[in-house]
Amino acid sequence: MSGALSVVPTGVLTGENAFKLFDWARKEHFAIPAVNCTSSSVVNSVLEAAREAKSPIIIQVSQGGAAFYAGKGLANDKQQASIAGSVALALHVRAVAKSYGVPVIIHSDHCAKKLLPWFDGMLEADEAYFKEHGEPLFSSHMLDLSEESDEENIETCKKYFERMAKMGQWLEMEIGITGGEEDGVDNTGADNASLYTQPQQVYAVHQALHPISPNFSIAAAFGNVHGVYKPGNVKLRPELLAEHQKYASEHDKTGHPQPLFLVFHGGSGSSKEEITTAVKNGVIKMNVDTDTQWAYLTGVRDFIQKNHDRLQTQVGTPSDPDAPNKKFYDPRVWVREGEKTLVQRTIEACNDLLSANKL
């Protein structure tokens, strides 16, 4: 066996095993899809897709997605719903992941400065889980302080990373900004020049965090925009990632041609060529959200349109007033149709990122 399962086990990975997986992805030039999940149905569909694609996978939750996971009827004025939902998702993934036979990373998405109470709550859950099980509940977390100065961004990341490193936990951070809007961070009006991170900025992060632990990745902006757009409407420059690697390699003096673990945000609508170039230059994770949201809807939408007459009343159709319709309106039927289309779109992401057939 020469695939990922020769390097790491199946199920949820943390600490050294998480590092091994990302390091192997960097060496083998593939990236792992990180799919934002808002319910157990979405989680299960993503895990099913990973199994079918024979790919490692990242189950990812945002602050808003976590609040939805816990229930929109809960108050969230102190991030309590987002904390509860994040913990619930992580525990659910841990309960079922190994059954799907793939390596899984549990990750929290963008956390802006104003959302740090959510981050604090997740870390408290990690530390409690670590005390009992010897590993954190989550594999990794992301801090997105890209709206702040580079100095504040890096110093805050250092503070949290020192705490996380005690559990062997992975940190993802963002330097430079991603356009568009994502939970808590709105950069829709950003100047185009600010969408391209400079090598010196990226290396400053490496210098600050690497002495603490090697378990971190950097989301460096190269024209990325959150949300959906047509290929060509956004000027992505993934070739800039090669410059980041070159600069870091020259200054790090370790001889590693790609010393950085890089992350691709805002990838919806990217061309296959742009994705391939990013992966070749050390991207080991790519976020997938907008496209999978749409995929989930299409399955449900098509089922409802196709079976319109069976979904108007519990009993009866225009041609048969006594026909029972339960087999059409049972959520297990129409929700499953959304799961099927989500599975197919996630398999497509695995193929695009070259993570398919890597087990």
C-alpha cells in the first residue's frame, strides 16, 4: 500500500497524523477538499463522497453554519449556539467517520476578531476533550484576522497557537484578504491590489509561528473572492504562490523547495488550470462551499419539480384521489436526493484537487 492509508489511519486525524497527511499531500501535489457543513445530512454526504472518491476529506464548519447546526431557535448573542453547534458537529463526525474508511480532518472556518468568543468556546471544548482522550476534539481551527494589521494578526495568532500547540492542534491563518463576504468578514469593496499577498508578509507568518510548531497553514491571497463567479471574472494569480515558496525557501535555509503549507479560499468558479497551478505550488487544502450548497439544492429542487402532483396533499393526485403520497414527502426521500447531488459535486472537487484515488 502506497497511498494515504500507508501514512495515516482512517477516522479523525489530529496532531502528528494531521501533519503527516498534509505533508504527504504537499509532497504528492494534491489538495484536500474542505467542505462547509451545516447539518448531519451534509456531513454524511461529504463522508460518503470521500469514500466513493477514495480521498481524504476535511469536514469544515463556519460560525453561521455552526449556529444553524445547533438550531436557529437558539440565541447566539454570546456565540453560545455557534459553540454548541461546532461541538455537536465534531462529536457527530467522530461517531461516524471511521465507518466511512477515510482519513478525516475536522476544521472550523473563518473566525474574525469579533467572533473570537466562538473560537474561545471551541478551544475550551478541545482542552476538555484532550484532558480525557489525549487529543483535541477538533483537528484544526482557522483564525481570520486579515481585517486587522499584519502585526496584530500575527501576534494574535501566536497567542492562540501557543495554546493550541500544547494539544498538537493545527492552525490555519489568513494574511492578505479574500474578496467577497464570508461569516464575519466583508471585503466586497476591497481594492484589487489588496487581494494579492506579498512574499514578505507570508514569510513573516512563517517566522512567527514555526518556532512554536510546524502544524500551521497560511491562506495567502492571490486574487481570491468568496462566493460564486464565472471563470475569468476574477483575476486569480496562483503562480504567485510559487514566489511565496521560493522566498521562504531562500530565507529559511532548510533546503525544502516548498516549506509552506498553503490554503486556497474563494475557489468557486476557478478554472481547472488555476486549481492545478495552486496545487502544484503547495496548496494542500481548498475550501468548497458555494458549489456544494448549490449541488444540494439541485437534487431537492429536481425531485420536487418532477413529483409536483404527489407533493400537494398527503393523499391524492389529479389522476388518483386515493393515492397515498407518504413515500414522496417523507424527508428521508427528498433530503436523500439532495445528498446524492452533493456527493457527486464533492467527488468532482476531489478529482479537481487530485485527491481522488489517493488512499
